[in-house]
Amino acid sequence: MYKDIRAVVAADFDAVNQFIVDKLYSDVALVESIGHYIIDAGGKRMRPVLVLLSARSCGYEGSQHIDLASVIEFIHTATLLHDDVVDMSSMRRGRPTANEQWSNPSSVLVGDFIYSRAFQVLVSIGSMDIMRIMADTTNRIAEGEVLQLINKNNSAATQESYMAVIRHKTAILFQAAAACGAILAGASAEQQKMLGDIGMHIGLAFQLIDDVLDYEGDASAMGKNIGDDLAEGKPTLPLIHAMRTGSAEDSALIKRCIESAAKDDKSTLDPRMLQDVIAIIQASGSLDYTRQLANAEADKALALIASLKDTPYRRALEDMARFSVQRST
């Protein structure tokens, strides 16, 4: 399905990839090496595709949506570089993370370079409204990272605190991508908000499914191990729901697992305990509960998309909302 979505904006998508390569240029070889390493790792590129579809669905016929989509991908890439350092991750998309391949300081500093390159491109776009949204968005993403850090090893985390993390850390960049695409197209304030809301719902659905796949996905297809979030001490919704609804014995085991995971490194978690918790999550109904919330978010996005003019771009947005909950990687 996702290949069909990208095919709707194939020429634009190719232009985004070329723009990214061009803008990663630096006289400092290490910057280019790490930048290209993480960009070349691939990924779905849903956020830049959302920019393209949003702008085109609002009738945009210019070329700056290429620049804007690249900005979104640069910001996402920078957050990945920083995330992997904070999470002490060694694997992403089936290969060593940049911090594993080079070093933590290198990843942080190149992440900073890519962030700043994004804002250089934003200046060239010349829209203060877009600049404001992107400045606010990167600030909120940083808050989301801190919220997630606060919740690490916190067995008392709630569904509300979890939703605040994923809204700030993940969904807000989807929201910015869609809203800024509409702004670039000169859409009305009402349309800009509606596209932003569509992005937010798709982003929430995407992250909720990500947290489901952490317990039932295919490790080789995802490029990471099953249960990685638990091994890192992240209390995601499947864990929170299982603690809330499971037996006292199961809840106590999950709490011990969250509290002992990855305080200094992942070796602090007993592998047998990890496997026991994964089995509890898979049998508890917590994955179905999380998937239901994701489907509800996708349905909200679809209801809003239906009010857009019927074009191939609108239909691709509908497919993106469906893909966010139907994907297996």
C-alpha cells in the first residue's frame, strides 16, 4: 500500500531525495559520512510525503514543497540521531546506529548540524508562519524527549502521561508537516488547521501501532528486537494497560521489569523476565486495546480527509491514514 501512496507524488519524492543529498554537503567529512549513513538507511519517509500530499491536495503548483518536505525529514533525522544516544540504542533499521558506528559525541553534533541545516532551508522558504510552526514544533519535540526521559523506568506511568509523550515526541511533527504543506499552498486558516489535525491523528495512530509492533512484529523486518522498548525501560501503552487490567502477579512482574530495565545499560534486565513480560502482553488483550485506540485515531483522520476535494492526493492521504494502522513494520 505504501508504495502506491508514494507513487502519487513520485516525481516530487525523487526531488526531495535529491534535495536532501545536495543539502547534506559539508566541508567536514564526518558530517557528510554520518548524515548520508542515516539518510541512506531508508525508512518510510512518511513525514515528507505528508508535506507533499498536503500541499498538493490544497492545489499547490510551485516547487517549495520539495524544500519543506526536506526540512521535515532533516528534523526527523536529527531527532533519530539524538534519540539513539539517549536510548543507548545500537541497532536501527537492521544495521548499527550512527552512535554505535562512530560515537555518541559524533551523533549528537551531526544531529545539531542537520537541525541547523533544516532552519537554513526554512529561511530560504521565506514564510514566517511556517517558521513559527517549525520553531514551536522542534521545541515541543524536545519537551517530548524530556517527558519520555522522566517516564523511563517509571512503573507508575499512566495512559495520559504516555499519550502526552507520543503527542509531543512523534505526532506533532506529522501535524507540522501537514499544516505547513497547507500554509505553503495558501489554504485558508480553517484548512490549515484541518490538515494539521489530520497529521496529528495519523501521527498518533502511527506511534500507537509502533508500540504494538514492539511486541508482535517481525524482528528482521523491523530491524530491531522484539521488546526493545521494554528493555529500554519505556512504559508504553501495552505495558500500562496490562498493569492496569492484569493479575496482581503479572502487574508486579511488569513493574519489576520496567523499574530494572536499562538504568545504565540493557544488560540490567534478566532476559527470562523480558520473555515472561512479552508473553503476558501478548496474552493480555493489551495489544488489541492499543490497536483499537490507533484505529480510532485513523478514523478521525479519515473523517477530516473526506471533506477535501476529491483528487489523487486526497485519496493518497486516506490510504496513508489506513496504512498507519495496517502496517507490519
